[in-house]
Amino acid sequence: MRGSNSARVDHRIQEALQKREEGLARYNEGDLISADEIFGEAVHLLERLGGPRGDQPRSVTGADHEEQLLADCFSNRAQCILDMAEGKGQLPDGTPFVSQFEEQEHFEYFKKQALKQAEEVAEKACLIWADDRSLYRLGLARMLSAQGAKVEAMWMMPEDNNEIMKDAGRCFLKSLKTKPSSGAQQRLDEVKRWLLERMRISTRSINAGQLPLWFDRDR
């Protein structure tokens, strides 16, 4: 009986590995929609379902190798969605991905929703097995969301938007500590410039030398 269960587990893991490789191949071809779907199929094979609401995502067995594979598949999905949010890739018929949007505002709406989904998926990857790539992708989703916020909303409640950007910076910093990379460093520098620019704009309307309440000197 144990041998039979072990064989089923091995078969499931192998099937998930094959799905991931297929997804990576589609991703490299620029077919982001198909790649995302295939990574999702791999996640379905690996993720434990039916846990308590709000329970941390985890694999069926909880074994390290399966946890890491599940996190990788979530992370790969996040990258697909991030690329789509930036208008990259192509449709299954070979036409550019952005060609499906007739108006720029339609794409902007899609981008906002896609970044939210990318953040959720990347966060799951980090909760299961946080590596440099998952942390980077989580940071990127948050950074792009903050950058894409409407100007009116940004300045009506700047503290909310800046907290999102600071969270992004912390993700990039953790990614760098896990494994140094020029990409994460560039994004971290971009976050710092963004926050400093908001600080300079805000200080024009308050006493000289007084920082706005939403800017945390210590972070």
C-alpha cells in the first residue's frame, strides 16, 4: 500500500515538473497566456486544497522538494502576469498581446487588475518558499502598482501609496540579501528615487525642513 501511494506521489510530481517545463517553453516563446495556464495546471497538481480559510498555501505532502516546486510554479505565474501587465508577449495566434485592447484605458484597467493578481500569486510563492526571484517579483508587482496609481488618488491619500512603495523596496532588499543581482538593485534605487521625489513635492507646502508624516526616516 505504501509503495502504491509513493508511486502516485512520484507520478504527480513528475507530471507537475513536465507542466512547468512546458510552461517555461511557452513563456520563452512569448505565449504568456498559455504559459500562465500551464503553470496554473502545475499548481493544481501540487497545492493542498480544502484547508481552513486564510490558511497558508502549502503543497500536498509538505515535503521540501514539493514545497519548492509549488513556490516556483506560483512564481513563474507571477512573472507571466507581470509581463502581460507591461504589455509584453503575444497572443496564441502570434499577434502582439496589447493588440487585443482597442483603447489605452482598457489596457490600463487590465494592467491594474493584473498587477493585483501578480502580487497575490507572488505572495503565495514567498509564503511557501521565499527565494530571490519570488521576492523580486512581489516587489515589482507592488512597485508598478504604486507607480500606476492615479495622480488624484496618490495625493489625496499619499500615505497609502507610499507604504506600498516602501513594501516594494523591502522586497527588493530581501531579494538582494538572498542573492545579489543588478536587477533588484536597480529596482531598489528606483524605489528610493520615487519616495524622495514625493518627499520633495510634499515639502513645498509645509515648513522648510519638516518631512511629511507619511515619510519614515528609519526605513
